[in-house]
Amino acid sequence: MSMEILAPVGGPESVIPAVRCGADAVYLGAWRLSARASAQNFDKEQLRQAVEYCHARGVRVYLACNTLLFDRELQEAMELIEYACSIPVDALIMQDVGLISLVRQACPGMRLHASTQMSVHTLGGVELLAEMGFRRVVLSRELSRRELEEIAAKSPIELEVFVHGALCMSVSGQCYFSAMLGSRSGNRGACAQPCRLPFTVEGGGTGHDLSLKDCSLLPYLRELQEMGIASAKIEGRMKRPEYTAAAVAACRQSLDTGRVDPELSRKLEAVFSRSGFTDGYYTGHTGREMFGIRSKEDVLSATNKIYGAIHNLYRDEYQRIPVDTDLTIRSGSPAVLTAADNDGHTVTVTGSVPEKALKVALTEERCTGCLQKTGGTPFCPRSTTVTLDEGLSLPMPQLNALRRDALDRLLTQRCRRDAEAFGTYALPQTGTRKKTPPKYFRVRCTNGNVPDAFLDSELIYVPLNLTDDAFNSLLDRGFAVAVEIPRGMFGLERRIYDRLRHIRTLGINEVLASNIGAVEMAKSLEMDIHGGFGLNITNTASVEWAERQGLLDVELSFEMTLEQIAALGGKLPLGMISGGRLPLMLTRNCPGGDSQSSALCDRKGMSFPLHRYGACTEVLNAVPLMLADRKQELLGLDFEVLRLSVENPVEIGEIFSVFNGEKCRSNPYTRGLYYRGVE
């Protein structure tokens, strides 16, 4: 089966370029729930028209509903999805596990695609999504060729891979930079792209050490198809229609012929690039060469002449729909033409009664030639049958009109689809939790040197790469220990699995899992699971999902306000990070490269520490979170978490004294998003 080319459609003006340049499917956003809220997106009528236009031409439509939601937004979200089922779209692209649960109740027949915002990059994560009812997953962009091959070889559902377009510095779904700096949440479609601003790190090279070049895997499309990837996805709902056209045309050429015309490649780079393109993650060549910015030269290369040349790519319909025609012309009866496509649609139209030919009689060859003139339509002739009595005449304009009428009616018939059934669902009950501060605290540490001051903690989270002696020492000292599974496991899944099996033999059976793949891994080992903030739990339905997955408790997303947290429902014990440096990014390509730099600086001189764990680096906030003096306002929670990362022993002692209310903090700190919230 041929791999699908999936095109971005940011607004109505991009639909025709995508379809006419050869996209097999498009993805778009509506007036709500789109992870590209700044794109033009579609209102109700525009969405219906786009779906009908695409369906008539054999192109699938996927609606992006891939933002995190708060409880008050779930009802509106379900109303949008009910409308999407009525049109109907071909699939929903989703992130929020709570909303996903509601959709499975209301419309179990609707096809679900897991957004790349779900941060899935392991086979275990794919398998858990399959259990949740997904038919496809959009994998993280940071995967290498070898890692993709390993997942594709055993995946129980379809895989979709980004093959062209912008690369976020952070693993999608794990970036909180825009939210923390300006309350514009990337997880809710409002990213302000702070990664494109000047940042420097020792060993960096561009002065924009969080800005990656755009990805382009065009030379590898056939290779991806051979390994079993179902869909080649183009990024770019924020970009111009000409970008969509050029990117789709280039993908179409690469997949169909194995190469891209150099002139088309030049147009694609001219219309949008950041100092060229990179294939670094796919080929495993990460490092400084992957970084780039949108330079003045890049901007100026997108000339009106280039745009005009690209317009020619979608001047005509893309003929993708095979059509069979059957024409009958008999003496004394109206001409009859039947047209049928390959999807079971059939129309029959009648024309005039033929006359006896006075000079030149109509021939089968002339009729066939007329019926095969499908230019200007999305149809391409497959078979043509003509039944013709001898000695008859029918004006060619009438035959042409008969053909046009039949194809127009066939196109209209193709627009019509039965609605996807949408039934009842139950929004979870909110506001049911006790309005009391948390009773317990937990500490997340980055090594085995845990001070005795933390013996009063309910639980400590430590890395899984500690030595056996370090684990045994912690247990002997009386600590309740859980190991933290890295949020970024790229290429390390087997090693982490084996390490967890060994850790169980030491008497430790609890884990902190902040990724769906980590949850599945821990479930397969029958370990006790504490959910981390990276699961992005932001509403009561998500809390109930975590409980159904067997989690013991969960840290809520730190993009929630205290007011939103206090209003949650659900029975699962809940916690929140209330101290320490919040992680703003999770990136596979460390900004410092091989320099082992410990911090990143912005244009104001603020320093953002870097912390490596697993296959990734965390970019931490410049100042720590501190809510020690607001503990009585942390309502509806069972525990709070002190998250330590790069602090030295002296700093840890001071932090604990502040956290425990023994002293006031004098250094700069932040209240995070718990009061100001996010868009």
C-alpha cells in the first residue's frame, strides 16, 4: 500500500493547493482545540465545505483537536467533535487523554490519531495507544531511522512521521517555555516560539541556540514507505498556501519517482527555510549543524516570481479518481451515459435522441475520444464502453455536455458521506475533592546523595542509573524509594526495561512515569506507577483515565492554576510540583552539544540550567518555583513535590529549609503559573 502524503491546511485558501498538488489527506484545525491557534483555521461552514471538496476528490480530512483542556472546556470540545462527526471528517488528531476518553464513549466508530503532542517515541507507547483505541500515532520527530524501523516492525497500528517542516527544539508535548515566559501555552495551541529568540550557550554557534533548521526527509520517502510508515506528514499550518503547494508537490515527486526536480527543490527552499534544511535526527547526525535561523536572505528569497511559479503547480485539478464510462446510443432512444468511480458511486444521465447521419456517421472512436476528455476534473479515464447503432449522428457539443453532466453529478455524489454516529457521554463530576492542603511531600532527586532531612518525605524519586549500593543505602536509611523513568527514552527502551527488572530484585517496585511509553513499560513489569507531570493531566476526565490505567497517583500539569486544581474531581490521589526549578524543555539535541555546558543564557542575561537524563536534556527555568509560604492555598491535593535538579548540597539544604517553612527565601523565585494561568 502506498504511503499517504498528508498536507497542512491552515485556512481555506490552502485547501485547493494541497489537493491539486497531490495530497492524499489534509489536516486542519477548527475554531477551537487546534494546536495552531494562530493559524486562520476554519469556522463551521468553511470546515463543511473543505470536507466536501476533499471527499469529492478522494482526499481524506483529519481534524486536529490536539490541545490540552481544562474542565470548563470539555463540553464545548465535545460539541465541536459532534459537529465533526456529522460532516464527517475522516479522523480526529488528539492529545488530551481525558477528552479522548469522552470521545470513545460518544463516537467509538470515529477514527482516532494520536498527536505528536503525546510525546510517543517507543513501541510500548504505541502499544498503549492501540489499547486506548487509536488507529494511528504521529511519532515524535526526534526518532532516528533505526528507531523508526524497530517500532514499525512491531507496531499494532499505523505510524505517521513528519517528513518536512519546522522542528521544535523540545519534544512536542513537553515544552512549557512559552507558557512560563508569557502564559502562552504550546500545549494549548498558543506557543509564542521563544526558542526562535537569541539564546547562547558555551560551545554554541549561532547565538540562537534553541533554533533548529526545518526538517526535510524528502530523499527518504520511499525508504520510509518500505519500512511500513503509513503517512508522510508535512508541517506548516501557519505557512502560506504556496508553501503547502511546493511541499506537497515535492513529496509527490519523491514518492512517485524517487527524486525531486532540482528546480522544485529550489522553490521549496525559497518559499520557506531556516538557512536550509536538516535530516539530523533521522540520520543520527545531531549537533551544531542542525541549528539555523530565518535569515534576511531566507526572507528575501521568497519573491513574487517564486510565488507565481508555484501558483502554476495548482492551476489545474489533480486527476486521481479512476472513472468508468458506458455510453449507449441507439436509434429512436435518448443517448444514455453511465459513469462510475472506484468507490461504488454511479450516475446515469440522458441526452438527446440521435438523428440519422446525412454525411458522416458517429463512430465508436469519436465517442471514446470524447468521453476520455476529463481535463479540468479530478477524474482520469479507466475504461470506456460504447454501444452505438450504425448510421447515427449526435452533435459533439451534446456529447461533451453529456460527459460534463455525468462527471459533475458524480463529483456531487462523492461529497455525500453518512455521518459518524455520535451518542451519549457523561462529563465527569467536578469539585468533589476535599478542600484541604496536601498532607505529604515527595522529593525528586538527581543522585543518591539524599540528605537525612528528607527522611520525613512520603517518597523520593531517584534516577534508575544509580548503583546497587546507592539504592541499598537509601533503603537501609529508611527512605521509601521510586525510580524515575526518563521522559526521553529514544533508543534506550530495552536497556531501561532491563534496568527496571534488575531494580525490582533490590526490593524497589515503584516508578515515576511521565510518558505514556513509560506507563506501558511499568505495567508490563507489574510495577507500582506514580504519574509524572509529563503526562499533562489538566482535567477530571484525565484524572479518571490515569486511575483506569492503574496509576497509584499523578502529578498534575504545572500549567494549571490553583483554582483549577481545587475544582477537580476524581478519586485518584493528586499532587503538584511546589518547589524547585521547573523543566521548560525536553530536547534530544542538547543546546551545548558536546561542550558539557551547564546553562543557556537569554538576551537579558538570565541563565537557564541544563540537566541531562536518559536520552535527552532538560532546559530548566532560570529561577526556582517557591510556594512554601502559600501551602494553605494548595487545596484539593494529597501531596506536593519538591523537584531538585542541579542544586549542590548546600543549596539543597537551604531549599529544604525554605520548603519546610523554617526560613524565608531571599533569592529570586517564581510562583510559576499557579496564579496567572495560561492561554
